[in-house]
Amino acid sequence: MATTRLFTDLDLNFTAHPVTKDIVLRYDDAAIKESIKNLVLTANYERPFHSEIGTPVNSLLFENNTPALPLLVQRVITDTINNFEPRANLIQVDVTSSADDYYMDVSITFTILNTTRPITLTMVLERSR
């Protein structure tokens, strides 16, 4: 039985296929994971003509580390994925902050549209200047 691919995106590393020399494509899980990662790491007003796409996560990493900060980051990520990634059904976003090391661990669990298998994307958000 042939594998059916539901979703396709370009590999944003622009890796060339070794034989065809075309840009490699990402399919299904990998495509949606890359899309969610790009949404979370894109700052508001970074995309021309679409200032609403993105999150203020980068600026939130420089806020004082209070118990409310992980909840705020979790809410921002949840809203962004729900608004701008229609291919993913979000299940849960977990954010854990480290007061001493200045980073946040983010775990995003979702299912692809019309499937039931949960997929987890883990990211580490760090301060950078």
C-alpha cells in the first residue's frame, strides 16, 4: 500500500537534494513541526505585510522570571498556533522556566488534522541579543 502524504512544505534550510539538486521537501509531521517552530520564533512585525503573525516570546524571555511568566508564554504560544496553523489540532503546551540558566523548555503536543496520533515538538527558548 502506498503512503499518502497529506501536507508538504519546503525545507527552510534550503538543503539540496543529492540527485535532483532541487530543494528538499518536508512532509506531514516534519512540515507541521517546522511551521509551528517558525511561528513561535517569529517576532511580531517581522513579516512584511503580516504583522499579526508571530509571538512576543523573544521579548518575554528578558522579563523578570516570575511564576506568571511561563503561563504567559504558554498562552501566547497557544493563541498563535490556534490562529495561524490550521493543520494542527493543539492538545497541550507545557512551559518550564529555569531561573538560573535563563532559558525555557517548551513542549508542544498536537495532532495533525484528521489523524489521532499525538506528536510532540520540544524546543528550548534562550535569551539572545
